[in-house]
Amino acid sequence: MIDSLVTFVIGMSGGNAALAIVLFTVAVRFALLPLNVRQARTVKIRERLAPKLRELQKRYARKPERLVEETRALYAKEGSSPFAGFLPMLAQLPFMWLMYRVATHPTALAGHDLFGAPLGHQVAGLVANYGLASAPVLVFFLVIALVTAVAWLSARQIKVPEEQPEVMRRIMRLLPYGSVLAALVLPLAAGLYLLVSTAWATGERAVLASRPL
């Protein structure tokens, strides 16, 4: 199934695999937009209820069952639930997996490149085949630099609750940089996918955060 999908996507892009990865990633991200809007709404509700939730936690610290009931009732008034944000997140996983499989398909990427850099090669392979100061390696590092810039912007968007331990705050702010580490060890095609996907996600969060949901 993946073989047929990759062949179809590349064919629809005029045989350009790099363009196919970009267009397919954007198309899937656009299809997931309703789920992301729902998740953003849940985040805003959680932020709005945070003071009341802290008050409930103090009041019913020794009554966990009552705390659960009161928390559910508080979310119900907002037309939501404490677990509403997890469902959109889980629903996205199969699509993310599919995008990753398309972007790292071993045979379909053979012979395809991005400005002369083979899409199926990792940075170590490019350095070994072309040399460190070569155009293909520079293309790869440009993609990694862009992924790093997007990760930095994404990290700035993260709002960590004040009650979280300092260690947890630091870890959460470092999470976006996982895409940079992945781009360093995965083929260039996967780095291109990560760039497009994370850039879309970062822009999407910025737009949704500025609009009432």
C-alpha cells in the first residue's frame, strides 16, 4: 500500500519527489486542521480553568474521588472534559506515521534529489560521497538550520504551568529540538518532511492562539 501511495504522490507532483513530500505533508496537515482546532480549544479551556483547578486541588487534596468529580463538573460547564485534548492527539498519530513512511521510502526516493542532494541519503553518507564542503552537504545543513529555527520558534510558544517543577519546564522547552536531532540522523527526505510539518504546526499554533475558539 505504501509503495502505491508513494508512486501516486510522486506521479501527481510531476515526478519530483521533494515537491511530492512537501505537497503531501501540507495536504495531510490541512486534513488534520479540524482536530488541531479542537485541541487548541481544549488548551485554551484548560488555561482559563487553571486557577479554579488549583483551588479545587487544594480544597480536595485529601479527597481524590471528590476532586475527580468536581474537575469533571468544571470542564462540563465549558462543554469539554479533562481528556478532550488526548483524542485529537491520538487521532493524528496514524497520519503522522503515514507521512513519515512516505518521506523515508527507500526505493521510491532512489534517484531523486533536492537541489543536487540525494533525498535518500543521511548527512554522514553525503559527507562520505561528496565531501564536507560540497553543495549536497550544504543543502542538507540548510534544511537542518531551518528545522532548528522552527524548533526555536516552537519552543517560544510553549506555555509551561507555573506549578510544574523546574526540571519539567526545561524538558518541555527542549522537546521541539527533538526534530533537529531526528533531521541529523534521518535521510534528507525525512528532514524535508520535518521542516514542512513543524513549520506548519508552529504557524498553525500561532494563528489558533490569536483567535477565539
